[in-house]
Amino acid sequence: MSEAAAEHALAIAGHQEFLTFTLGEEEYAIDILKVQEIRGYDAVTRIANTPSYIKGVINMRGVIVPVVDMRLKFNVGEAVYDQFTVMIILNLGERVVGMVVDSVSDVVALSPDEIRTAPEFGAAMDTQYIQGLASIEDRMAIVVDIEKLMTSNEMGLIDAVALAH
């Protein structure tokens, strides 16, 4: 079966594919269709006066790509860059964004009823970017609406950083 036929079969079955990755002890999942490529961590060019979670930019085949360290963004663990650190390159509409994570785990297919609504945490935690929680085998993954997160007002600096080059 071709890849397109497999994707079609999944769509008919009502499943959506997600790329899972880890940040510290937590596992997250994002829509696989937003992922352009996965690559090892590259050194970035730092941009002055950006939040700590915006590491800077890389030049990827002539495209200036802002890089966000998700460990710093979500406040989960130290940002240690080693041979396991991965950069997920996202294609979000008109923009390309790099996202640094600890490791990439798997690609999983989930149906809408397998994604449970995230509990409300009140003002203690911003859950507007969380689509829900999914049980994958014996573990729990936090399903993130990566497009909503990366295009939010607080991340608006991504546009400014990308336009500055």
C-alpha cells in the first residue's frame, strides 16, 4: 500500500497521525502534518532582546528559521544540548519554525475519542494550547495544538525575528 493510500485509509477510519516527543519526563504529541523534517540540533544565531525560550535563528537552505526551545517554553527541565537533542522543523502556514525537544519518540494514530479533554487548572497553568490528553499504550501524552501555540501573541516575536533577517 502506498503512503498516500495508507494516509487515506487512516482518514477514513477517523484517525489522525501525531508525532510524539519528550520534554523532561513528559511526552507530547503534535499533528504530523505540521512537521516538515526532523534533524539534529544545530547551533543557532542568537537574537538580542528575545525571550529565553527563543534560542535564535538558523539558516536552513536559504530560509531563516526561528528556533524555540520547548523545554524552556513549557518550563520542563534544563535545556541541555547533547547528541540526543532534536530539532523538529514545523511548517505552519506561511512560516517555518524550529522546535527543540529532548527526543522524538514515535508516530501514532489517534481517533478523536482517544483524545480526552485536558482538565482545567485555572490561572495556574495556561491550557489553551492543549488539545487534550491521549493514552498511548501504558503512557500519557499531552496533545498540543502546535499551530495555535506558535502563532499566539506571546510568540509573535517569531514573526519579528523571522522578518528581521
